[in-house]
Amino acid sequence: MESKAEFDILMDVEVNTSVESSIDYATSKNLDHSKLIGILKSFESDGVLKLHPREKKHLALTSEAKEILKKGILSWKKDHLSND
């Protein structure tokens, strides 16, 4: 085992049986998410863990949506939707 992070991950999985969200886990352990995924995939390739990946959708506002929130929809439409 190369790092404390790897040891901690195995200990956490043993105690909790599973990790529901790798994003939440990485955040709670102050780990870079891509590093965590690399460790987990390495464990899986070594036969140490079995991963069951799930897709999680994330919503984020576009710059246009942020502008609408700031200016209001009518002002945004006036600025961006002209009757050329």
C-alpha cells in the first residue's frame, strides 16, 4: 500500500461496507476526486475492491442563466432578443 489515503479508503469501506458517492467521499476526506477514482480503479484491477459505478447528474447554470438571475428575465430578453 502506497499511501495513507489508500489505507484510509480500505478502512472506510470495511467499516461502512460501501461508498455511495465518490464525489462526496473525496470532499469529506479532502481528496482530489480524480485521485480517488484512480486509487479505486487500481484496487479493482488488483482484485481488492469491486466497483459498481453509477452516473450522477450535476446541474449548473449557464452564463445566460446567471445573467437572467442578476438582471431579470425581461431585461435579459430586451438585451438579447431583438426583432431584427
